[in-house]
Amino acid sequence: MLRPFGFMLFALVHVACRGSVVDHTSSTAGGGGGGSGGGSSGPLECGGMPTVGQIVTACMPMDGDYCLPAETSPGLLVELAKTNKVCAETSPGACCDKPAYRQVVCDQPPGVNDCCYDVHYINPVVCP
């Protein structure tokens, strides 16, 4: 039963990636925004769900035949945000009142010419 689900998820990510975002949730946990502190007690891990915002899959064009690992932050976070036209929250308050990527959480299987990642997304970041 898990194999068809995994294949459908891979197909969805593969089709949707190309400088785009795929929503992994039907609604945001805790609303669309949050304080610049984030509401989470630390970095998210693969499979984890944030208390504020949501996990989405974000993609960018592959650089040659190589994808950077998810742990390559904040450079990867900044590049994904730039490609997908959102703010990269590299420090608290950096993205007040803007949609933002907060953390690159996991690697996804690469597409033919794309690198895809699960990212923590907040729309918009609410700052005090």
C-alpha cells in the first residue's frame, strides 16, 4: 500500500518541480503566519511538521548534474527563495509581512533537470 503512495508523491514532486512549490498539507498548522521566532523549538527534521507554517516542496534548476544537499544552508535556502520569488528568512525579522522560506528540511529525489527540497514555508511571516 505504501509503494503506490510513494510513487504518486514522487510523480507529483517530479511534475510540479521547475522553480515551483508543492504544498504537502491541506491547511497550515497554527495559521499562515507566526512570530519571527517561528513557533518551532528548533530546526525541523525530515517528516516533521512545523507548529507555524507548512512544509512545501520547492525546486530549482540543477547546476550541471549535481544537487546540493539540504544541509547546505543558508546558501541553498537563499537560492531556493530567489528561484521561487519568496523571502529567505536567514535571520529573525528578515522577512516581516512577506511569504518566506525558513529552513531547507529534506532533499527530494532530483528531477530530470531540477533539484527539489522540502522547505518550511510561512505566508506571511508576522513580526512583532
